[in-house]
Amino acid sequence: MIHKTWENNETVKQIKCVHTNAKKFTVENVLTPGKTYDVKNESGEFYFVIDDLGKMGGFYKEYFEEV
């Protein structure tokens, strides 16, 4: 149940969205290219950030670069 408290966790690092050209999923509605996001958790394949809708979401690392 750790995912229920991620929004309150400390920021691990900051990342910048570089594109929203997703092959399978629609991400242009929740991410903005050029915007910086706070990483609340990270796995081998995903960053977990609070998206433009104000919700926690897991996104492939390919959409971002570290700041």
C-alpha cells in the first residue's frame, strides 16, 4: 500500500519531459514537453510523478531527461 502515500514522499530528483510521442499509451493529455516534474518514486523502467492532472502516475523513463 506504499503507493497511497507517494504523493507525500520527499522528491527524489527532478526530471524534464522531452516528448509525449507514446507508441501505445496516450500521455500528451497528462504530460507537457518542456515541463519539469518532481520524481516521487522510481523503478527500473518507470518514473512516478504527479502529472498535469494532479494525480500520481507512472511513466516510462524514455519521456524524460534528468535535470
